[in-house]
Amino acid sequence: MAAAHQIKESLSDAMNRLGVGGNQNNNQYQATNNENNSTRHLSLDTSNIAKVLVIGETGSGKSTFINYLTNYFRGGSLQNVKVAIPSKYRPVITEQFAHCENNLRDTTQSKTDMCNQYIFVDTASPAQRQYLFLDTPGLSDTRGAEQDNINMNKIIDGVSFISKQNLTLFIIILF
């Protein structure tokens, strides 16, 4: 529990240093998928996009929340479930999003291994509002404190990248 508290403080400090929601005028992401970079980036116009960081402890439901959003924004139903991130009970994805999940069948191990962006368009709104959700590796990783440090750096890299835009970053914390 102390380790999780320390991670939360580190994340808060890092986000303050990064100036989350900064006012820089770069309006387009550059496409990258680099082994040294732990976040997959897409090229898109950010003038009509809300950015949301989804962060929490391992197993708190971050990826499940992204799947819920996928089902909502992609018009899924109980009979036709839309899946962006594979899981033990829904191992086959239906939507074309990048993901990085490990050990799908082992519910005692951490799953998400890197930050991934999920972009949705609210086609029901007249403004066609866009949402970018950043799914992150879990805090208090089952592999130990060293992996927590690695995950924290991945989260900081992901937040740093998406906070370079001139829009506010919203944070959803699941514990």
C-alpha cells in the first residue's frame, strides 16, 4: 500500500512538472511506433478533441472501461459486443485498435504493458466531438517495484506526449 501511495505522489509531481494541459500550439500528432517509446501515437487534428488519461492500480478496470467506451461509441449491444482490448472473457477483438495485453488467462497478473491511445467520435453530437483515451499500465504491478518504475515512466511519456496540445487533459483514476 505504501508503494501505491508513493507512485501516486510521483505521478502527481510528474504531471505538475509536465504542465498537463499546456498551451503549446502544435495541432497535430506525429505518427510513431518506436521500440524506445512506450506509447503508440496517431496522426490527427486535435482542434475538436478531449483528452482523458485513465490511470489506476493493476486490476482496477482501466482496460474494461475502455472496452465499455468502445461498445458505447461504436454502437455495440449485449448481442453485438464491440471489443478494443482482449480479455479472458472476450479474447477476440472486434475493433481495429492497437493494444498490448499479456497473460490474458491469468487473472493474478498485470495485463496492460504500455500506454495505448483509443480515439472515439461522438457521432450523435452535432459537433462530432472526438475523445482520446489513454489506457495506461497499472500501478502496483504484480511484477514488483522495478516494474512500477518502468510503468510510471511509460505513463509520464504518454502524458507528456498528449499534453503537448493546447487542450485540457482530464484524468480518470480507478482504484
